[in-house]
Amino acid sequence: MDEIRPSSSALDGDGSDATRDVTDGTGPADGIREPAEPATDAPAGRDRTIRGAALLATLIALPVTLLVAVLAFAKLSPADPAAAPSPSATTARVQSTAPVEMAAPALAARPATVCRALLSQLPQSIRDLTQRPVTAGPEQNAAYGDPALTVACGGTEPAFPATDEVWRVNSVCWHPVVQGDATVLTTVDRETPVTVRVPLSYEQPLQWVSPLSDAVVASVPSGGDIPAGCRA
């Protein structure tokens, strides 16, 4: 009968492995491995504590930051909203800068002196009308805006019925009359007459002579036959 021998593959299998574990010191002698010692929990617990503290600090800081931002915005914001600009403030009147045609009759020495004084006192603008050049007599004439409001110094005081209306504006007596496309106002209480022509497109003509009355008072002496309606 043939003898049965274990094959070399069987010897090279589990038996050889078990022997190698024992002899090379890489495993326990009985071939049973012990579970690894569990890692300590101290570092993980410390990390959780740090993260919890950081989260709490963030939760506290966020409302504080929002409150500071709201207070700063309230301080910088105006108490009342700015008023909307009126249409007259946002829409500029279109005006020509071309010279305005005006006559310049010769004046005697005294009226010429008075008129030069008046022209030196006239404002650069009347309300939203800016001053424009004139074709003649800049020492006695002035013009503003487009259509032009004109100021003429000198000439003859107008004659009118005693029943006509006269208007006292800033201590100056004016007699108004409509001529063509304008209201013409002439002083009737000054030694040298001053005539202002206000286009009908400019409403309430007496308001346009208000700033001019101040210049008349400052430079043109009172005189002449003052109408009863303008006597103080």
C-alpha cells in the first residue's frame, strides 16, 4: 500500500503562516490577536469644548454686530426725507444770450448821471432771468431773459387819468398799462422816469419790478407830481 504524505502546498499554507507568526515575533504565540487598545477620548472632548465655545461667541457677536449696524444707519440717515425739488427748480428756463434791440434817446446831463447810477445798482438777474446785452445805450438800458424783460431809464413821465390805478411796490410808485404783448410799468414818483416792459408770458408783472424798485430807491431821487394813491 502506498504511503500518503501531505503535499508541500499544505505545508506552505496555514501551518507555515502560523509558524511564521510565532517565530518572527510579529504576532502572539497562540495565534490569537488581541484587539488594539482604544484611543484616549481626551483630545476629542477638548476639541468639542473649543468648538462649542467658538460657536457660542459667534452667536453672541452676530446680534451685537447687527444692532451696531442698525444704530449707525439710523444716525447717518436724515430724520426726514429730502423734499422733492419743485418743477421750477429742476427745469431751467431756456434763454437767449443775443443782444436785445433797444432805443437809446439822448439824455440831458442830470438824467444821464442818474441813469448811470441806476444801471450800476441793477441786479445781475431778476428771479430766474439773467441779464443780457443791449444793442444801444448800456448806460441807460438793461434787458433780462427771453423773451426779454427790459429796463429803460430817462424819457418823459407818462400822462394818465387820475382814475387810473397806480401801485406802490417797495416804496416806488408804478403806473401799469398793457401795450401789445407786454405790461409796461413806469415810475411816477421819481425825478427821472424808469420804464420796465414785462412780457405778458410772465405772470404777475408787479412781482418782477419788486427787485428793481430797490435799485430805483437807491439811485433815483423822488420828485415830480406824485399821484394821490402813492403819497405816504
